[in-house]
Amino acid sequence: MALIPQEFRTSGKITAEVRARVKEKIRPGMGYLEACEFVEEEIASRGASPAFPTGIGVNQVTAHYAPQTGDGSVFKETDLIKVDFGVHVDGYVTDTAVSVTFNPEYNLLLEVAERALNVAIATARKEVRTGEIGREIHREAARFGFKTIENLTGHTVDRYQVHAGKSIPNLYLPGMQSLKKGDVFAVEPFLTPGRAAGYVVDAPTTTIYSIAARKKTGVDELDRFVDRVWEDRKTLPFTPRWYAEELGGKHESLLGRLVAKKLVRGYPTLVEASGNPVAQFEHTLAIDEAGLVVLT
Ligand code: MN
Ligand code: MN
């Protein structure tokens, strides 16, 4: 068996194609929901599936926000827009993100965030500790007076796993694990202005979930829903929008009950603590026999 399964490469190629389309497509006046549906249709038309619900992060909304049916929000000329999405092919996950803005005030922040990603890619190789990658990301941000988000990290990915164990921080941390041959991992610098707090906190909204355990509850509607989600997602995250029909109008109560029973886990929306805008760029990389490859 190849060190990096072919499915990872296929997944990465599809992610890269959709990423290029997304960058062209996002414009002021477009709906958040329209953007998500565009991403998910582009993935489906290539015979693959989303690795997780398409994330739309506008301004201080940093991660884990997936718009639901009926969401009427549209992108504004003044916004800093992040689109974070992933693809899985037979469970093999690749993860990417781009930031887009039409507000010249954010041009430098986006430019430096993308540079920080390139610096991270240039640093990543076999036997490098992930804290060293974080140091280079942070150094690049600081050169321009920006901060990185200290409590969001890149991560290894694996089959049916978006976070597979190792973290790639966005600042120097001592004693972190080294990258090994065969690792597949996402690097994702998040940058924010120097005046910002530089960390994210939970918002009261949750739009992303995953199945945490499979156990019968004895309650028919709960068991049926978990079976249905498991069938197409296994351990991969999902969003209520994808199951609107099964959930009817009661997704909050049904999911709330499953979360209370610890059968489903929720991932709250994350916002920058001081309300400052955040830019993010992300790629998934692999270390194969020949060295580093950018899969996405
Ligand atoms: Mn991502
Ligand atoms: Mn990621």
C-alpha cells in the first residue's frame, strides 16, 4: 500500500479545483447559503462529498459557522469573508480555506495571512516539531504588526477524521510532536490586527455536530436519526441543514436531546474575543517518500 493513499490525492485535487472556483465566485450581495450550496454542489459534481459542513466566517466570526436553511445573510462590500471547506473520498479528508475581501482596509491582513501559510509550507518537513511551524507563522504575522489566533491550530487528518491527533499551532509552543513520513495535515494561520485579543471564544450558536457514540436510546425518533446520519457521515461532522426533511422543524430539540445523552457532539461557533476581524488561509499537506506535497 502506498504511504499516502491515492484517495488522499484525489480528495486534495478536488478540493484544489473547488477552492479556485470559490475564490472567483464570492462577491458582495451573494448569500451565505448560496456560497455553501455552491461549494457543496461543486464537490458533489466531482463525485465526492464534503468532509464537514462548509464554514462561512464573516469578520470576527472565525470558525464553525454553517448557515442553515432560511439564513438570509449576504456578503457586504465591507466584509472580510472566510470560506472553509473540505472533501472526503471514501473517508480520506482534505481541508482548505480562503479569505476574500472587497474592503481595501483588509488587503494587508489577507496578504500577510497568505504569506504566513506559505512560510508554514516552507517550514513543514519530516522531523520538524509542529511548534517550529507555529513560530514561523507567528513571526511572519508579527513582522507586519498582526497577531495570530493562539487557540486555533492546524491538525493531522486521517480516514473519517478531521482532527487526527497532532496539532500545528499558530505560535511557538515547546515540546510539540514532530511530523513523520506518512502524516497528512492541515496548516491554517489565522491572523487578526495587533489591537485584537488574539483568541477565540464560543458564541451561543451551534451549527456543526458529529456522532460521538452509537448506542440505542430506545427512543425511536432519536435512534432513527442517528442511524441515518451514521449511514452517510460516520464520524464526520454534519449540519442540520443537510437533514432538514428528517428533522422537520424540531432539529433543536432532537439534537439537544442527543447532545445531552452524549451521543452527538456540538461544535459552537467561534468568534474573536474582542470582536476584531480574522483572516485565514489553509492547505492540506502530506509527507510522502519524496518529501512534502501540497495536496490541496
Ligand atoms: Mn478548514
Ligand atoms: Mn482545518
